[in-house]
Amino acid sequence: MFRNNYDNDSVTYSPTGRLFQVEYALEAIKQGSAAVGLVSKSHVVLAALKRNAEELGSYQKKIIKIDDHMGVALAGLAPDARVLSNFLRKQAMSSKMIYNRPLSTSKAVLSIADKAQENTQSYGSRPYGVGLLIAGYDETGAHLYEFQPSGSVLEYYGAAIGARSQAGRTYLERNLDTILETDSVEELIVHGLNALRDTLSQDVELTFKNTSVSVVGKDSDFKIYDDEEVQQWLDKLDSVSNARNRAGDDDADDNNENQETTEETTTTTEAATTEEASNDDNANEATDAPAEDRMETDE
Amino acid sequence: MTSIGTGYDLSNSVFSPDGRNFQVEYAMKAVENGGTSIGIKCKDGIVLAVEKIINSKLLVPGKNKRIQTIDKHIGVVYSGLLPDGRHFVNRGRDEAQTFKSFYKTPISVPHLMDRLGIYVQNYTCYNSVRPFGVVSIVGGIDDDGPHLYMIEPSGACWGYTGAATGKGRQTAKSELEKLDYETITVKEAVKTAAKIIHQAHEDNKDKDYELEISWISLEETKGRHEFIPEDLLAEARKFAEEEDEEDEEEEEDDEEMES
């Protein structure tokens, strides 16, 4: 049997200069349920989809508060996220203690990024298996960062991580202009939930049980809305299920439903299919590359 | 690739029978696909520039800076694995601060590069670590004037007058070879740098890029490493694009003549 020899640890480069263990860690994020984040001029919103292991089990927490001005949403290995968020909390506390000022978002993000980088350059430890969206409001305004196990951090206007997050990113890209313009926190949350809704798989809906929302911004401390509290935001959505699935409902029950909605849903369905196709491409690419290595090994 | 399947490329710090360390060579491969970085040593200072490929329109423009400062008078830009680059810069900052607290004087650029060269080299010696996946271009001004260095994953560290790394390095190098380093000033080099990055981007034209330029000069920045002012950056980029259009027109003219 052929084997990719270059993916056993994070201290071995493949002949093409890739680090497979780190790339696999990025895959772990996609196993987790989705989280989205977006910013306006004054606020940052995080929205996440919670999962429960079984019917009677509780839902895994997806948004963690770091300080009054900062919080994170996670996708991937939750225990790893707890390690990182505990570290961030320590950083935030010592910033307050030593400098008497809240920790800046960029400093916070870089501190965990450097921590994650160490795990990709030394033998014996594994890269973190979690992606984070870090939302913060500091003296330089509202910021949203995406953290990856590779140690990369980038600042975004809107980001989505986790399962089927590409659909969420597509929504954010399409509505970027209105998101950046808006002064209303409510509108920002609705956009966040719409993006999250697009990542839903069939037969799942956003409910007050599986949805988590948080807001931080000018004159408002970091606040998480869970359970009953999140219902007020769900009530503001036109629908709590994915547009792709609704297209099916329309055909079955209500053919006279106004033409526009149907058209809209079809286009989204198409977009979704192309996305899936492109995802498949990516998947192929990922498996292809090691195959190349393997083929050359044979020679 | 002859290296594959021999077993000598699976671990860092292992020599192959013909004396190569393959993991270091593979680390260079990681660099060769990164955005192009260049450095120019001028008569009166240093100019650093980098091409940042924009992978998503959701990224905040003007943030996610790639050029960093090691000490007040030393700047660095790198291509390759960006988190490794930050590790490198953090180490550089530590070295610079340690030196300053010990000797009460800012570290000289050659001495800093010596120390960083040793640090990077160390990451090729053990199988418990991997070499750095970056090539860094470091520039600075000290008592002996401007200095420009480039440091590779092997720890090799050379002085340059014009340095380029990343995907478009070949194009950039051949452009850099045309410059007159005896007379060029930082102000002129800023525009040239923008043009070179623009040309190096040709190979990767399907994606947009953002330009980042910094400089160090006694006259312009009092010997400090700073990003160039916004208006100068806009001017430089406009210049680069216009030059490009002119070239294209010329090419078109040539083609017409030929036909």
C-alpha cells in the first residue's frame, strides 16, 4: 500500500514545501459546526451553530467571553479552544493589572498565533485543532480576526469557519456593502444569522436551542445571547431554514408563491451547487498532491 | 526528484550521501510560492516592498501588515510561511532589545544578522524542529550607513544591494539588476519598487494584490523604519500601473508593425 510519508509530524516538509500535519489540522476546523462573524463601524457580531451529541445531551458552547470588550467563537476541537481562551483571559487580566488598560484585539490575537506557530515547528506537540473568530472593541475600534492552527491571523470584515462555511462567506461577500454601511446592531445580527442559516444542512433549522449570538461594540460590553434570549433575534429573520431546502418546499406545497422568491431561491441553489463542486475540486486537489508524491516515490 | 524514496528527505538534520539536507531545500519550496518581496539599498537608505495577494474581498484593506519593524532603525519583509516570519521577527526583536539593554546602544545591522543567522541555522541541525519556511529581507541604517541582507532557511545570510524573494523573484531580480545603486535615492526607489512589484505580479495576474512599501532614510525618516506616507504610496502605485500600460501599448505597436 502506498503511503504519504511526509504527513507524520509537523516538522517534516513535503517535497513541494507543504506541511501536511498543519493542513490536516485546518481540516479539523471543518469538522466543527459553523461560526460566523462580521463587523460594522462600531460593532462586531458573532453567531454560531451549536451541536449536541445526542437528543438528551446539552449543546456544546460555541462562544466564549474573554473580557468585557472581547470574545471568541470556535469551530473544531472545543478543548483546544478552552486552552486558548484561558490563555487569552490571562493575557487580558494581566494587561489590566500591569498597564491598567484593556488588551488590544490585535495583541491578543497575535499572542495565541505565536503560541500556535510554536506547535508547528517543533516535534512532540501537535498543532491546535481549532479555528477561532476573535471579536473585540478597543481604542482603535471594532475588529474581527480569524485565527488558524497554522498560526496565521488575518483581519476580516466578515468571516465564517466550520462545516459548510463557504456558503456563509458567500452570503457575507454579497452583502458586504450593506453590512459595512449599517449603523444598526439589529441589522448586523440579522445579517450574521442569515449567513449562519446558509451553512445549515438539510432538515436543520435555526432554533433558540442551537443558535448562539454575541455582540460587542461601542458603549456595549461583550454579551452572549443563548437559549430564550436568542429568540428575539430569530424572530427578526424571514426564515430560519436554509434557502436551498426552502426551494423544495415551495415546489411541493405552494406553486403560487410569488415568482420572485422562487427565482431567488433557484439562483441560490445554483450558487450552492457550484460551491459544492468547487469544494470537491479542492478536496481532489488536496488528495491529488500527496498522490503526486507517492507516484514519484515509486520511481 | 531524485530525493524522493531514498529516505534521506524524511527528517531534518540528515545528510544524503551526496551531502545535501533535503528538508532545507523543501523549506525553500515553501517560499517560492509566496508573494514577492524586494529590498533596495539606496545611496541614502533602504526601501522594502511586498506584494500581498488578496485571497478574499472580506479582508480589511490596509491591515494585516507584512512589513515589520525589528528595532527603530531596522525593518524586515519576508515571503513564505507567514507565521514563521513572525517567529523570526520576534526573535529579531528579542536580540535587538537584549543587545540594547546590555550595551546601551542600538544593535548594528550586520551584528543582528549574525545573531539571526545563527538562530535560523540552528533550526537545520535537529530532527526535533523544522527549518524556517521563510526567506527574510532585512534592511536598516546604523553608524556605517544603510545595510541590506537576505537570510534563507539554511541560515545563509548575505549582504545585497538589491534583493528579491517569493514567486516573482526572477522577474524582480532582472529588474533590480538594471538599477544604479550609486545614485538612486529612497524617493526614486519607492517608485521603482512599486514598478518592480507590479511587474513581478504579472505571473499571478488572476488575483489582485495590495502593495506595501516602507523605507529607512536619514533625510526622510530620521533613520527610523516607517511605512511610506499614504499619498506617496498611491502615487507610486499609479506610476507603476501607468508604466505598465505604456509598455503594453508599445508592445501592441510592435505587434502592429510586425503584422
